[in-house]
Amino acid sequence: MEVKVLSSRLVKPAYTAGEAPMPATEYIALSMFDRVTFEMQMAIIYAFAPPAPTTASIEKGLATVLAQYRAFAGQLGESPDGTPSVILNDRGARLVEATVDADLVDMAPSKPTPELLKLHPDLEAEHQEVVLLQLTRFRCGSLAVGFTSNHVVADGHATSNFLVAWGRATRGLSMGLPPVHHHKDLFKPRSSPRVEHDHRNREYYLPSPTDVVGHHGDAADSIVIHKAHFTKDFIAGLRAKASEGRGWPFSRFETILAHLWRTMTRARDLSPEETSKIRLSVDGRHRLGQPAEYFGNMVLWAFPRSTVGDLLNRPLKHAAQVIHDEVARVDGAYFQSFVDFASSGAAEKEGLARSAVCKDAHCPDVEVDSWLTFPFYELDFGTGSPSYFMPAYFPTEGMLFLAPSNFGDGSVDAFVPVFEHNLQAFKECCHSME
């Protein structure tokens, strides 16, 4: 796919008449949650069928919404006292316009491939902006919107709020309640701090000189991303099977994740004695009594774990119960324990590092990002909802993405990166109820 870039520019916040812009430069100190999250770009692709919205209307809406979501028009840096911060300087978001001399229907992949990276601004280049956006128009009149944001500035919940507000601003509608940002009086430790959980080995770890962190070698070359589509009926059958004899059924998320955990474990052909664990995010907004409009990161992680033998030899209910119980433990008390620990300065004194790091492969473990409850399909620039959306290409073995399918019928798409030599085994068992 040959993508021709037409222009690249910054879109700055547009303040309405009578609305005094905030001071030229302000600082939002990174919270303890921002400091332990992944340092990565969150990249997604939207596709809109013709008649697609105009670039002018999208850009005008973006300028309008950035006046309310100034963090996405700022930069990461430090405040004058050296505190890591989001700098509210209205630098703007990067907007790239591009074209493709082909029809989207001929090129739109059903799953993420390296070609998808061409629908984003160059993610390997150094960018000062928090948000990068590429509008790629196809010969048929379709539009691909490649959206990328820095995860340190906002988690998936906050980013989805921004995307919905952007669509509403483009349509001339109210953007809804404004974002709520971190400030010094949020996330206070208790007067008598109580660290009741092992945060040193969950949100943090003690690095050693022999650690190899990040991407290395040619691992990505042997990884393919498989898209597994689960119909509403298949999911209902899984839930019934997993919840048999239980007073209350497992959730859709718990059931699908339990099924994929077992499927990946079987496809990897691991020994029964090995332990496999999942890293899955848990939203702390309601657990800490914070509003849904909180803009930033407010996520910690649950780590369900089981031996391979138990995963494969015990019923689906076992895996679902392990997931359910571990997520339940990451409650308001757990979040407050983390606040007490992170506020103590112990992590800095002991030289601990964030455990949330990007890897080439997770085997024998699994990591999951669930977008099942995020309103990504509500991004409407005035011509209707997108025809589909998906994560960009992410060749990290074991890093799952769950998203509602574009059919809007309750079905779910799972984007599953696997080693190429495990792909056939995964395909053979991913739609089995056994």
C-alpha cells in the first residue's frame, strides 16, 4: 500500500468568543498512576465509509475539543521545580493528511498487519506532541483515521471520553462534562499509612544489571496477529458452560478471557508444571470515588495465575473463577494501599522500576486490554459511526485486545498475537467449547 502524505501541521485549541483561554503555560503533575503505567503510544484505526466527513469539519472539531482537553494539546516534560508533568502550552495535536490510490475495501485488513502502520504518522520518529492523527482518504471516498496518543497522559477510559467529545464538537453539539485533572489534593495517603499489599512486586520490581527490557532481536518477525471472532451465541454458550452450578454467571469479559487464556496455553504446548499469569487493568475511578470524567491514568492491575496443568485439565469455570477472584481483590482498599506505598517514597529509595514495560513476548503469560465497555463506536463526525475500528499493528506475543465487533450484535473480536508456529494449534481450538 503506497500512502502519499499531502501535509502535516499542528492543530491548536480554538477558544470560543468570550471564553478567556487559560494562562499560556500551566502544569499538571503526573500522578502516581501515570508514573507506573506503560510508556507507549496507544494507536487505533477507524474507518468511515463514504460519504466520509470533510477534513475541514474534523479539524475544526479537533481544535474545539482541544480547548477543553488541553492535556492532549500539550507536551510531556517537567514543571519549573522538576516535577514530571503534562505541560499545558497549547502546542497542539499533529495532523497529517494523506491519500491512497486504491479502494478501502480492497486494502482494509481484517486484522492488524504491518501495512496498518502506514495509516499513522511515523511512530518511530521523535514527536513532541501527545496526540498524532492521520487522515487517509481512499479512491472510493472512504476515510481511515489513525489516532495515536501517549498512554502516560491518559488511559483508555479517558481517551474514549475525548474521542466521543471530539465527534460531538465536530457536529456542533455540547461536548459534555469537562475533564477532571490530577491535582495535589488528590490521592492522599492515610494519616496512618497502611501498605497492605505487595506493591514492590506488582506495580514495581527491582531491576538487576542482567535484565533485558523492551524490544530486542527479531521476535516480531515470527509473530502473526490472529483475529478471532466470537458470535453472541458462542459467547452465551461459553458463559453457560463456565457458570454451570454457580449462583451468578461470570461476566462476558471473564468468560472470554478465561477461554482465550486456556486456548493460548494449549497452543503454546507448555509443560503442566509451568505457571501462567495474566496482567489485566482495573479501573480505579469508582473504587476511589473519582468521577468518570477524570482525565489521566487511574488504573492498576490484577494478576490471575494458575499452573498450566490446572488450566488445561480443570474446567473453564476454574480459569474464570481465578480471574474473577483476582480482580475482586483489586478493590478500593487495594488502591488506597497503593496510594500509601507510592506516597511513602519507598520506590525511589529502593531503586524500584515500574513493572509495566513493553515486551516482544509474554509467553507463558498473557496481557489483555479490554475495550468492551469503551464507547469507541460513538465517534461520529456527522456522517455516522465508523464502519470498523481496530488496534494498530502490535507484534507482541500474548498481548490480547478485546473489542466489540463492528456488527453491533453483541459479538466480540479478539486480536491475538501468536508465534507463527503456534498459529495453527490456536486456530484449531479457539472455537472449541472443550
